[in-house]
Amino acid sequence: MGNFPDITTNIGGFVKNLVDFLDDKLELFFDFIFFISSRTINGIEEVLVWMPWWSFILIIFLLGWYFKSFFSGILYGFFIFLIGTFGLWEDMMTTIAIILTSVIICLILGIPLGVWMAFNKGFSNVMRPLLDAMQTMPSFVYLIPAIFFFGLGNVSAIFATLIYALPPVIRLTELAIRGVDKEVIESAQSFGSSRWQMLKKVQLPQALPTIMAGVNQTTMMALAMVVIASMVGAQGLGEQVLVAINRIDISLGFEAGISIVFLAIIIDRITNGVAGKFQKHRGVS
């Protein structure tokens, strides 16, 4: 018989002990994160809900027109209007608030980490396996520590989304900084530029289109977590999909699902348009 020998390991137990240790020793830190995250989500959501419906649609139209085309702006505005007719306007605003908060935190953490990896080969070698694990680990696994540290709700959704959506912006920022033309760097060095001046005035502007591609990927991955995050109490469109599954409600499931698709199309096209604008400016310069 080809049975595996009676050898067992308990790596899961070690991870559990580590999480227990972090929860015990860093309780104030996690409380601070919960406070900041919840205030940010609530603040963004309050502003979005406060806005007249037509003004939000107008903003989406103007963004689509500026970054893509006039027809695209009309189409994106129509998509948002259609979501409102489904009776999912407030759920959409909650979803947008969660995505915005998650993406903002991802950019605050991810871009500096990517820059650090570009300048420090040793740090890059340490981070790459971690990023591989973050991208390949089933996203449902992230929900467990999220619940443990923050309980049920939108903050847990942000925590899980952060782990899932952070790697692309880190990787593409490192790639972008490393890919800056060496002749441009040598030219800046010959003029006596410091490392900070070179980063600020040469490398980041040159790398911006690729970094924006990372922002696009991070945003789309954050949106992909909407339904999964609803399992830890996240509100919004994902919650409506989960309700539809529990009720076997085809109508609600389709409307909530297609609303997420509409948001995905709008976010993808606009962020790609932003990257395209930066690319054109770079080409002109």
C-alpha cells in the first residue's frame, strides 16, 4: 500500500499561536486601525450619500468624457443611473466607499514598499515570496484573521481586501522604478541630483504610467473581493448578492451582480484612461 507514513506537522497551530499573540500584544494597534478605517469608510459613504444623485452621475460622465470619450461618459452615466433604478443606490455607495478606502490604504502602503524594493535587492528578495503567497492564497482564508482582529463588518472587509489587492501595486511600482532608462538616471546624476531628487523628479514621473497600471489592477482586485467580503459582514452590493444566494432570488442576484459588473467596467476604463493620459504626457515631454 502507498499510504503516507504517520508523520504530522502542526504549522497551522503555530500560525494560530502567532495570531493570538498579535491580538493580545497589539490590541491597541488593531483598535486604532479599526477606528481609522471605520471613520474613513463612514466619511466617504456619508459624502457619497449626501450628494444629489444627478451630481454623482454628472461626475461619472465628466470623468468618462475626459479620460475616454464623450460616448463613454454617457454610457458610464447610464450604468450608474441603471443601478439606481434597481433600488441599489445606497448599496452602490457603500461598495464604492469600501473600495476607495481599501485602494487608498493599498496605495499608501504599496507605492513606498515598491520603491523600497526597487532600491534594495535584499528587501525585494524577502518580499517576493510574501507577495506570491498573498496572491495565491485562497481569498476566503483572509476572512479568518479579519474576523479575529476586527469582528464582523466593513473593517474586516477592508483588511481582507488589503491583503488580496496590495501585491499588484507593489510589484508594478518596483518594476516601473527598475525599468526607468539608465541613460536618464545617469544624466540626472551628472547634474548632481540627490537620490530623493532623482526619485521625485526623474524616476517617479517616468514610472507613473506603469504605476497607474498597478493602481488599476489593485482597484479591480479590490472590487473582486466585494462579494467574498460580504461573508464577514461587509455591506453593499456584495451583501445583496449573498442575500440573493440565500433566498435563491434570481432577480436580486442578477441586478446586484450586473451592478458590480457595471462598476468594474467604469473603474477599469477610467483608471486605464488615467494611465493613458500620463503616457501621452510622458510622450509629449
